Amino acid sequence: MAKNSQYDVVIYGATGFTGQLVADYMQQQYGRSVNWAMAGRSATRLASVRDALGVAAETPLLVADATDPGSIRVMVADARCVISTVGPYQLYGSDLVAACAELGTDYVDLAGEPGWMYDMIAAHHAAAVKSGARIVHSCGFDSIPFDLGVYFLQQAAQEQLGGPVPRVRGRVRAMQGEFSGGTAASLNATVAAVGENPGLLQRLGNPFALADGFSGPTQPADNKPYADEIVGQWVAPFIMATINSKNVHRSNALLGHAYGEDFQYDEMMMTGPGAAGKAMAEMVASINPLVGDKVPKPGEGPSKESREAGHYDVLFVGTAADGREIRAAVTGDMDPGYGSTSKMIAESALCLVQDCPDLAGGIYTPAPAMGNKLIRRLVASAGMTFNLET
């Protein structure tokens, strides 16, 4: 923990679209009962956003700019935990992670950039261990519902089946809402990085790339539609599977392979039964939802009405070696990329600061860092559910 830190939580990027949603959530949910601050490049813009959102006038405003490492260090030194919504992280986030790791400040982000995350782990995990900083990537829709969904299912399997299940299927059963413009920008930045460093492609294709050198069994194919007998529907590739699967396998490694060293996991989107389901699966597989005119630009996003009309429902099916099954579902009450994500990252930061005094420093995924403590917060405050199904 940063010594003499003035603020429990600092929202870095508070003038951006997602950052504003996080600030609004903190104001509505906690007011000034939590000592939190807003940070961004412009004091004038910060004040304007604060006033437009109806955030308490006494909320501190901090000027910090990714192009000015000195300003980043000052912000980090004043915070117990920094929430970063400023992406693509591979372009704007490295100095912030380095400062947090050095100064002992906790950190959460929305990163879905496995190449960059690999580099941050390699460069800063040891420093974070030494300083006590708890750095947790991927604290939004990628990858909390999936990472914690598998964690929740495996805990139930331990209790009900006597051990973890070696095979878990993640199936997006329903989803209404937009992917964020930041997610699209991160994908584009990753594509550009691969162009400059073709060797990165091998890392991106390795499901165990973030598992600290562990290499497990061959994983199920997730790149084409098929009729999934386990769920009784056609399924199609899910675009977030690439990052979510890596985070799930990193969680398994950090948990001492609590899911088993033979663990297999995949994610697909359910599209319905029969010919109609097949046609929908083939259509889903043929398009990229992160490109095109309808994808928001960074700093843009859907209306409040659209966010509140959104939702998602993810089914997890665990299969034991003897064929027994266990099922769980994770749901969210707002659109995944904005409304629900802003609540998830805020609660992640507060969970680290308020609920995890004994967690050692290091670079984590959500499940091994916060586990059931974060699940309880998300259910109590963030409109999410975690339930077993029969």
C-alpha cells in the first residue's frame, strides 16, 4: 500500500466515457463515505464532468497525463488504489503500472490486451511483490463474469462432486448491449503490434500465455460453429474468448491449479437449436462486432436508456471425469461493455482496499485476488447474480 496515501480510490481517465460512468457509480453508491478522487489531463474538463454528473463539489480533482510520467507518479503516490480506464493500455498504461508496482499502490483496469499483460507481468510482478502493490488486470466484462464464473462453479464442484471438474464450457446464453469503443481500440492496437512484431501472434494464440510458464492440455476448438449436445443448441465463436480463456488459465495457475493441471475450458455463444440456430451461428461467425460504423469510438458510448436496457447471461457447464455435470450461471443487469463494466471495476477497487488486507503484492487476475469477497460485492451492489442451476 502506498504510504501516506490521501485517497482510497483514484479514477484515472474520469473524463472519458467509461471513467464518467465509474465516477457516477461511486457518487450514487457511496457518495463521500469513500475518499475517492477524479483524475485526468485537464483540470477544467474534470471540473466540468464533476459538475455535470452531480458529483459532490468537494471531490478532489487530480491532473495526470500518460505523456507526463511525473504527473502519473504524483497521482499514484497519493492513492491506495488507482482505477485505470485509459486505454488502449499498451499505448497509455505501461508507466502507470510501473509506478504502482514501485510505489506499492493497488491498481485495477479493464485490460483485454494479453500481449501487453504478459509484458507487464514479466516487467513488474517482482516489484509488486516487493512493494505490496496488488495489480489486477481485466476487471470488467472481460473477464470478471467468466473468471469468477469458473471459480464459482469449481467451488461448487468441490463441494458437490468431491473435486474440481476437468472440463468447463462457458456459454453466452444471452447478451444485449454494445462492446465498448475501448475494446475495439485495444483490438486495433493489438493488430498493429502484431504487424510490428509477428512473434506476438504465437503468444496471442497460446491459451496458457499468462499462466506463468505452465503449459496444459490441448484446449477445445472454439473457432467455428457446431451443434453442442451439452447445451442442446448451436454455438458460435465468442469474440472475448481469446482474453477470457487466458485469464481463466492464469487464475488456475495462481490458485495452485485448483481446477487441475488437466483443465480444459472454452467459450462460445449460444444461437439456438435446429436450422435457425445453425444459420444464426454461421452469421455470428462471419462478422466481427468490433469493426464497422456502429462500433463506438473511444470516449463514446450508448445512452443511459440503452445501457439500462442491456443485460447478459452466461452459462457454465462443468463435466467431471465420470460424466457427472454441474451448472452455474452469471448474469448482469446492464449492458456488458459500459453499465455493468463500470460497476465491476469500481467494486474491484473497493474490494482490494476494504476487504483484502492480507492479499500479498503481485500481478493477479480477479479470481485469485478477490474470489468470494468480490462475488459478494457484485451481488450486493453491482446488479450481478451467481447461481447454481439444476
